[in-house]
Amino acid sequence: MKRPHNIADTRFRIHDTKAETPAIEAARTLYFNATLYAHRSLPKKSFNRMILILAAFCVFAAVRFIMIGAWPVVIFVAIDLVALWLAFFFNYRAARAFETVQLTDKDLLLTRVSARGRSSTWRFEPYWASVKVRERGEDENELYLRSHGETVYFGDCLTAQERRDFREALDLALARWRARTPHPDQGASQ
């Protein structure tokens, strides 16, 4: 049986729109601001404790193996500990990647920042932008933004339900934005 989805468990955070945002010019009004990031179940502080406990256990095991004359086993125990540390090191380094979605008074911005700090930004006209979820099975889907033939997939770090929830939140923000902003074609026809 599936556990019901709890919105507090999401890996996207919708920020207060009154907060200062350095990614956009100060003159623009921010209507929607969200950050999407990968979840890490083990905080770095807990990881440090875990490594210290494992290191103590490995030292104890190494002493035992040396005492019984099986000293080559100590090398493999040390290799295992270093490999575990490296796996978590690369995992935490990959956690620095995130995506932001910002709806301003002029455009919809999708910014992707890699773990190395490189960023890519896509700009969409909010009137023509649409956010879609392509279902690929019961628990598999893709989230993307589309406008004028350009399609950008994003939200890979989210679960299938979180993508659906995020689409609803962004659709609502776009609908509110469209309701208070005049259509760009109306000014040209008058």
C-alpha cells in the first residue's frame, strides 16, 4: 500500500516572493520563486559520526587481524573504509546542484546550477509558457517547460508526485500572473 504524499517532504521549496533574490534585477517584481534540489537522507554531521564509528570498528578489527597473523586483511579493511568515504564525498559534492524557477513581471526564468557551479538559464514569455508533466508509467514522469517550440526538461531530482505538485503550483502562479497582466497582443491591436 502506498504511503500518502506529504507536501512537507518535498524536495522543492517555494520561497517568499518578498525576499531579496540576487538572480534577477532589483527593478523586477517576483511572483513565484522556487528552488529544486536533491534530497540527502544523511546530514553531513551524521555522516562524520558514522565514519568515526566505522573507523574505530576498523581499527579494532585491524588489531585483531594483526594479532592472529592475518595482517593482509587490514589493507582490505582500510580500502573499504576509504571507498565508503569517497562514495559519500562524491554524493555530497553532487548535492550542490540545484534548479530555480522564477516568475517575474517580464519573464519566466529556469536556472540550472551544476555541482561545479556552472549555470544555464532559459527565459520564457509567461503568456506562452506552459508547464507539463509527461507520464511514463505509474511512478515515472518528466516535468518540462514549453514555449514557442522550445522545450526544457527539469526537476530530475524530484519524485513523480513532487513533479505533479510542482506543476500545479507553477500553473497556479502563471494563472495568477496572466490574470493581472495585460495580454501582449492586446496593446498591438488597439
